[in-house]
Amino acid sequence: MRFTSEQRLDDGVLERGFTLGEIPGILWTPGSASAPAPLILLGHPGGLHKMYPRLVARAQHSAAEGFAAATIELPWSGDRPRSAAAQEARADLRRALEAGEPVDDEIVDRLVLPLVEKAVPEWRAALDALLSLPEIGGPVGYAGGVIAIGIRLAVVEPRISAALLFAGSFVPRILFEEARQVTIPLQVLLQWDDEGNDRQMALDLFDTFGTKEKTLHANMGGHTGVPQFEGDGNRFFARHLK
Amino acid sequence: MRFTSEQRLDDGVLERGFTLGEIPGILWTPGSASAPAPLILLGHPGGLHKMYPRLVARAQHSAAEGFAAATIELPWSGDRPRSAAAQEARADLRRALEAGEPVDDEIVDRLVLPLVEKAVPEWRAALDALLSLPEIGGPVGYAGGVIAIGIRLAVVEPRISAALLFAGSFVPRILFEEARQVTIPLQVLLQWDDEGNDRQMALDLFDTFGTKEKTLHANMGGHTGVPQFEGDGNRFFARHLK
């Protein structure tokens, strides 16, 4: 991991850009931290530049409660090289949605599974690097979309102790099955009136998670209208990461 | 309203028993209140003695955030006179449940509608009396079951500014219709794994509420296992009553 930029935000939070091999990322650490801070990995749908305003707001809310936060660019997003297969799957998805057709499992698999397969090891490598910094301690939480990435991480990465998952993206059948194996505490956010989201699928997925300590928070406000009081998950992470 | 008892709890909260005509009730006020406190009405399924441990815990959590809390006995519960019609409806309900039969709308109507018709004016009379006390100010919230009572109160009582409703009791069709008229902020608690609860009905009811500012919190833990971090609704009421 190599730091490429550093700035102090208004509230004292230290924001540092980094690269991990070819992967760009951002680390935010609280302005005043006496001990190594617990870490929240900020998931997002890809495109760090575009997502930056929302990510920095989430990071600053987390830092206010003493959490460090970090994110990395997703494969084939932002400034990273594109994948022809991913672009084709995305075009097929768009065609199905525009035609008002149901989206084939096959399209969802082509779109999401390669992303999960590539992104999860990258998140784990980022975790290795971040946890080697003296200012970062455990435990670690994952917060955000892509929910399929969150599910796989929750199953395979024992250093992740709790996850706040944003319902809404497409979930391949195989990850539905993996959801049964999730045993860490979960909070699932669902935008109830998000027309682009399959509400029943989100409720079924919540039901499927194997953990006994799961909470669903459904709110109004449309796809991007997650209320500010929900978005950071600070109370949830304070219960499980401190 | 006549105060009948008074005690100071460990945390300084003042607990006073009262009667309003023939109706017993309890009022809790924060130990240190500089200004009139906003008030939370604590709904419950009836039986103040039996419910006392849970009610006092909720009241103490609310008082810690500066809220007063109050409750009254439901009609035909606790030490109040019984209703033959209500006992008959309850027996019919029990028979249907024990036989594993679907519960007729007609039984639900006989069980719940007279309760709503009688309890709601009593809650409003209690509100008149409570708001006349110098230590109680507005605004007012309603928290708890019976959800049908909460719906009617939210529709007819303009002094109630926000409601935290516990899903789980039977809801007559007519109150489903009234739910469309609810426009105050709502938080609905649903115990996801409560076998005695019709989960789909609770989700349908949440969908029906007319208010744009509604949040559903679903948790595990069975019928009586509402997690402590949910039960008081302090964050919700802090947003809407302060």
C-alpha cells in the first residue's frame, strides 16, 4: 500500500489516498485517536470519483464515533481497466430492464459473480494492508453495497465482525445460498419505495441470512434517499465493534 | 387526575401512580428537568401489573433522554371490570388459533374494534390531564402496542406528533383503511421470527401507512424479545419530539 495524497478535512479527519498495486483507495482516520481505531470498510457500487461525496460523508460520520473508514475502487470501475464481459452483461441487463422483462438469473450471474470473485480478494488484500498500519486496530466492519460482495466477505473473511448491507443490487442464486452461512451480526438497509429494487427478493434474502442477530431497517426516500440517520450505521457498529 | 402514589427510582426518575376516573395509570418524569418535558405515551397489551417491569424499563430509557412517559390501563384489563363480549371474542380467537384455523375477520373485529372505540377516548382524556401538568410540555409521541389503538390515535389526535408502533396484534380491516390517513412520522417494530404474528400482514400494513416518513425495524428474538436497543425508540423520538 502506497499513500498518494493526504489532506486534513474541516472536522480534523485525516483523508489519505492510496494505491494497492493498481487499485486506488481512500483511508479516513479520526482526528483525535488515542488508541488504534476499529475499521469500517465502505462498500459502494463502483466509481470512486462519482461516489466520493457520499463516501466522505459516511466516513466523517463514522470518524465522529471513533471509527476509521476505508474504501477501494471496484474492479472495472472508475479509472480501472474495463472488462468486455462485464460491459456485455451490463448491456444485457439494461436491455432486459428497458424492455420491462424479468432479468434472467443467467444475466445476474454473468454480471455479479465475476465481480464478487475479483473484488473479494482485493478487499481482503486491502484489509491486510490497512490492519498493518499502527493507527488501525480491529475489529472490522463492512458497510454498504454491493450486497453480494458483502455476503461473500462475511462468509470467507473471519476478521469482519459485523456488516451493514444495503439491499438493492442483484444477488446471484449461489450467494443466496451462501447467505445461510453468514453468522456475524447484520443490519440490512432496504429502501422500501425503490422502484429499481426487488423488495420481495430483499425480504427473502433477509429471511435467509443464517445469523440470529439480524436487523432490517426499511425506509422511504427512493434508491438514493437513504436517510442520513441510517447511512452511517454508527449505533450498530458501536454495539459490535467496540 | 388524582395522584395515588409517588416514589423516586434509583436513577432519579419520579414515578407517580394516578387514577383518571376509574382508570389507573402511571406517570414517569425525568429526575432533572429544567423545562417541561416532551411526553411519550406507552402503549401495551393490557394488564399494568404484569407489564410493569417492561413499562418501567422503557420509561427509564425515555427519561434518560429527557422524555416524560405515561401509561394507563386498557379497558377490561388489570383491575378494571371485565367485558363479557371481549371475553367471548378472546375465547373464539383462542379456539381458532388452537385449531390451527385462519382467524376470521369477524372475530378480529369483535375483539379489537370495541377496544379501540373505548381506549382511544380514554388515552385522549389522559392526554388532556397530563398536558395540564406544568412539568409536561408537548410534543407527544405514542409508543407500543396495541397497534390498532396507535393507528386510530395517530389519525384522530392531532397532539400526537410521532408514533413507534409494535407490529403483532390483530388489525381489523377498517383500521387498515385508516392507516392510509396516517401522516405523522412512524417507526414500526416487527419481530421477524414471532410465530404468533402474521409477518406478511405486518409488511402489508407498513406499506399501507400514508406517511412518507416511515421506517420499519425488523429484529429477531421472538414475540417478547424486542432488543433493548430498539424498545425505547429514543433516537426516533429525539428526531421528532425535540
